Amino acid sequence: MANQTTVSQYIDGKPSLDLDTSKTLAITDCGVIQNVIADAITITLPATVVGYTFTVRNGGVKKTGGPRGTGDDGSVLVKIAPNASDLVAGGTWTAADNKYIANTKATAKVGDYITLVADGVNGWMVVDFKGIWAKEA
């Protein structure tokens, strides 16, 4: 299921892809919600390119034998790591190069998400988010 190339699922009318392994995003992932359904997954952002936009969502760990969307709150830690020379700016934290952001397991809710857009120079800007996201110290 992870890193599949065919998108046939939708969240709020937008194409989505369930991820159960860590992944490095690419241009083909722009516009596709990356729905994380396994614990301790790291999503790695590519080097900043003007206009690249990614949305990462906490989907919760799917219940055994349950349908998509049956994950529990607090079941998934999602980490988003920028390229070593890029930063993530916005939210409530101070931007710094090579620092990941995380939707921590303790506060995570199914449906928490973050949308990032690249500026092509410094890194990634938060343009929308839901839930509690923290930056690496």
C-alpha cells in the first residue's frame, strides 16, 4: 500500500494516498493528501522548488479488519523533515534549517493535517494546519 502510484481514494473530495512507511515526497505528490496510517512515519520534503505544495494528514492506525478511516486518536506520530538546507516557517515556532515538525502522538487527532508550500529559496511555509504541531528543538 505504501508509496503506491495510483490514487483512487479521496478525503474531502481531494485525492489521497495512505502511507504506512516513510516516504520522500516528489512533484507527483503535489495535490495528493499524504494520509499517514502507521506510527512513527517520517515524510521527507524535497529541496524547495517554487510552488510545490504538500498536505500531510494524520489518518490514525487503521483498526485490524476495519475500513479506512477507523484509526484512533493518539495512535500515530507524524514527522515531516525538510531538506538539510531548508526550513519550515509558520505555525507557532521559530524557523530553523534542518528541523523537523511533528504531530506528536500524545496530542494527535485523526484528521490533523498540515499544508506546506515551497518558496524556492529558504524552504517551506505553513499555509494551513489543524491540530498541534511542534518543531524539533
